[in-house]
Amino acid sequence: MLDTDQLRSFVAIVDTGSFTRAAERVNKTQSAVSMHIRRLEEQLGRPLFVKAGRGVRLTDDGEKLIEFARQMLQIEAAAFASVSRKALAGRIRFGIPDDYAESLLPEIVTRFTRRHPLVEISVVCDQSAVLRERVAARELDMAVITECKDAGEVFREEPLHWVTGVSSRAHEQRPLPLALSSPNCAWRRTAIQTLDEAGIGWRQLMASANVAAIAPVVQAGLAVTVLPPSAMRAGLRVVPDDEGLPALPGNRIGIFEGETLRSPEGQAVAEEIRATLLGGGHHQVQDGQHASPATGDRFVPARQRTRSAAA
């Protein structure tokens, strides 16, 4: 039988990208985590990680094991929660802006469902202004929003950038071609106000509430948009400060809460949002490899290897 403590260390290494961070997550020493992997490999008779340059990556057998390991740990958590009756249960309706869904949502939902498997969570992606209205109307329990002056807590503050395609010079055109969201979007209002104050002419090439529709137009070099660093995608680049466009103000991210946020389930979701936005999230893992000081090994996540191979 496989030891769930060993599987927990294995999954933590894959999720955090580092033996050191994995040890912190499972509350063990790094040597204990390394021992877990060694014993797991001995029991299976197969290596789970292999050297890859200065780092390590999952072997084919490791790739096979990871999904089974996740399922086993989730079943364990659900069984304990159901029998002990100490677990959170119920339903949470949660909103997040479309711009942040790709970079933040997987980490938030994954962290939450693994720790609270009996809670049903449903997610709506829309603009911050719409999400505010839906929370106020009690259609949603809470939402991550931008322009959060009245949010219960501000979790992150980051800059807004003018963004164009990697080989595009669209930012040099006048009037400036823009691909932005609908008129009630705070980033759109900020971009237009900043251009007007700088005396730079602009034209709306495209308007869409869906960043998945805007991104291809910008990647193709047809227009410029506005994004924070955490919402950047492949094929886009930040326009340098010295290339003719005025500086944009910062962007604040927080939670807009309804009554349910005061429930244990709501507080648990808020905690996973806080953990993701304050530095433990997927957005950090996908952009870099985390070194393990004791071993010198870095785990290269499968999603990162796939993207690098496709580049």
C-alpha cells in the first residue's frame, strides 16, 4: 500500500516546484521530504524524478503517479471530513474578473477543494463592476475585484502596463489603436483618461469583455491593451516606459464581500485567495523554477516544460 504522507510530499514538490517549499507546505524538514521520495521510489521500484540540467523533472512513471496521488489524497480528506463531521460543507458562489481567471483561478480552486472537499464551489468570471452588482444582489457570495476602494481587504497592488504583441509596433501609431473591455471596465477608463490627459489621440479598434477575444488581436500586432503583470499571456510584451506612452496608475486587487464571507466556508475561500495573491500561488511557479538550497535541484513543472518545448 502507498503511504499517504509520502504521496503528500510528492504532490507538494510538484505543486510548489521545490523540495524546500514542499517541506514548508507539509510542515516537515527538507530531509524528511527527500526521504519520503526515496522510500516511495523504492516501494514502486521506479524513479519518480530525473535530472534535467540543473533541475529535476517528473519521469514518465512520475507523470502517471501524480494524478493517482491527487485522487488518493482527496479521497482521504473527504473520508475524514465526512466521518469526523468536523469539515466545512455547503456551497460558495465566487466571482473573479476574466483577466485574472487564467493565472489565479486554478490555484485558488485547487487549494480550496483539496482542503475542503465537501464544499461545493461555483465560479463566475466577469468584469469587476458586474461582479460587485451580483454580490450586492446576493447572486454571489464574494468576488475578487479590481479598483477595490470599498473591498474588505486589499491583497495585492501591482502596476498597469501598456501591452502589445511581441513583435508589434502598434503603440507607435496615431491615433493609438486600442483593444479594451467595455465602458464600465476600470482599466479601460484609466487608459482613456491617461491618454486624453497626455494629449494622445486614440481609436477603439476592438471592445470585448473577454480577454480571450482581446489577446489574439493584440498578439497579432493590431492594437494595444492594458494589463497588470499577473494577467500577461504568451505572445504579449510590455511597452517600455521610454516608447511614447504615458505611465498608468497602479491596480489594487481585493475581495468584495457579501454576508456569506462571514461564514466559515466564506472565510476559508478568502484564506485561499489571500494565500494565492500574497505569494504562494500558481502565478509564481509558472514563471520561474524554485531552487532547493540543500540539493541544488529544481523541479520543472510539466506545464512549464510543455510551454518551453512549444516555444
